[in-house]
Amino acid sequence: MRFRSHSPLFLATVASIWLTGFSGARPLAAQTPAAGKPQPDVLILIDDERLVGHLDHADATSVYFKSDLLGDVKADWSKVKELHAQGQYAVLGKGVQLRPHANVSNVPQGTLNATAQTITITPSAGAPQTVPVAQAAQVLEETTFQKEVSPPPVPFTHAWTGAITAGGTLVEATQQTVSFTGAVHLVRAIPVEADFPPDNRTIFDFSGTEGHVTQPGTPEIKTEIAHADAERDQYFTQSGVYAFAEVAADHNFSQGLTLQQNYGGGIGWTAIRQPNETLDLKGSVDYERQQFTTGPNQDLIGSNFAESFLRKLKNGITFTEQLTVMPAWNVTNAWTATGSAAVNMPVYKNLTFTLGVLDSFLNNPPPTFKKNSFTATTGLTYTVK
């Protein structure tokens, strides 16, 4: 009997079929997409460029899309041909105030499809609803929307942001100089997201400078400057108007001020509230108690007019500035003012290098003391996030 020879291609085909049979067709199953895997969102631009990824949020002018290939993308609605989102979204029209426990029955919620002119929301039950793009103040994911409407309680120890700064100087020579400067600035703003109208805010500040210079045969020269304050804000409306209560304490050995206490409250306005910029203006009525190392103490009824500004620049650099004027109405010459500014430049992770200045003016110090006190500081700052 003669055995007929076969080509190598024939033998390879037979071997492949034989191996597939023993593997239980698992290679084919491995190529099948996993059942139930969510489909990506799709953004199609007017030039037919197609981006696949996830719709983060949108407003009346722009779409913020996380592309799988390009990362975060911001596209003007005028450049959008189609937008198809698979998840659940809520569309807030202009003039809608989104606050905790608000009635949101009239807010369209469901899956989203859109063009440059119209957003269509299809709920799980009921007819689709359309919203003109120009009238859509915010387009939010359903989970984000629900957290704002029904926010979980935030413990008081959570959601704090701010900075802790420290610096010092040591000189060992004929003169011995030791000085230390430190500052703490903490803010707890609820809600945390800048996209939502603010509800309340807690602020705590402390700054201090302490030092002394000693030299044989010469009296010791001492520097002591300290400031601490706390403030609680409660917002009224989406426009940024709030009521606040405040307490502050100051000590300045260089101006003969043993202790100055302030207690008061008033009205403030967050004129600018953006992720990279904030501006606050406020005024209050205060009770003020001044105690001096020499001379009579004073009880004053006055006011506190203040502004504070923060700006986040490129490369992680931040600039902060504050100005406060405190007139006294019952003793008009007993007015005070403070101004400060600081620049923080990133060094490594949460550490930044800080350059700061603080100017304090006391119009009625004891005799022989100057009215003005100026401090310039440098140091390392740890950013609290």
C-alpha cells in the first residue's frame, strides 16, 4: 500500500482543526467582548472627527470630554456635530438654583444625545425632553447631581484645604539672632466643587513672628507679632451673598499692643468664584477691645471692611492678597488696618516656597511706638488638600 504525501499547508490546517476541537473553542470565546461592559460615549465634531471616551460635563458654551486617546478635551458647542452619552445625566437650565434638598422634579434626567443646538434627554420612563444648548447652564452626571441634591454628611474634620508655612533664622556671632515665622491658613468650603453654588464656609488663620537679638552689654531686643482669626460664612443665594460671624485676636510687641480682640458679624459677597480665582468683599459691625503695655485700654464699636483675592497662575504658582480696614465709630482716631500678600511656588509634591509680606497699621499706639509694622517672610509651605 502506498501512502499519499500531503503538502505542509494541508498538514497545518488539520493540526489547527484538531487543536481547536480539544480546546473547547475557548480561543473564540476569548475574543468575544465581555457581556454587560458599558459602551463608551462618542463625540463627533463638525469635521467628522470622532472622539471616543466619556462625557464629563458641559455648560451653555462648551463640552468637557475625556477622550481615551487625547485625554481631557474642551470643545465649543459650535464645533459639535453629535454627542451620544451612554450614562445618566441631568440638565440644569439657566436660573435653576441647585441647593441641598431642593425640588428637582422639573430637571430633565436620563440618557443624553445632543447636537450643537439641542440636547435631548431620554428618561427611563416617559417621553424625551429637549433643552436648547444656549439654555443649558450645566450638564452633570447623575451621580454628581444626586450628591449635590442629597449630599452625604461631611464630618467637620474633612474637606479642609489650605497651607501651613514655616521659616526661621539663626545667627551666631557677636550678636546672637534667633527668629521664627509661621502661618496656617485653612478653609472648609461646602460643597467642595466650584461648579456648584456655595452653601457654607469655615476659615481659620494664624500667623506669628517671634525672635530676639542678644549682644553682650546690650539689652535684649525682642520681636513678637501674632494674629489669629476664625470665620463662619452661610450663603443666602446663588449670587454669592452670605452672612458671616468672625472673631480675631492680635498681639504686637513692636507696637506696644498686648492684645486686641474683635468680635462681630456682617454681610459678604463672593464676587468671583472660579477654580483658579476667587474674590471676596465684606463688611461687618464689631466690638473691639484694645489692651496696651502702657497707656489706657479701650473698648471700641467699629466695623471691618475687607477684601481677599486668590489667583492660581501657570505651573502651580498661586498669589494671595488681603486688605482690611477697621474704623472705630466711638473713638475715631483708634482705627487700624492690615494688608498682606504672598506668592507660593511649587518645589516638590505638596511643598512650595513662599514669599510673603504683612503690614499692620495702628493709628493710636502708646508713646515712643511707631504706628506701622512691616514684616517680610520666606519659608516652606505644605499645601493641605
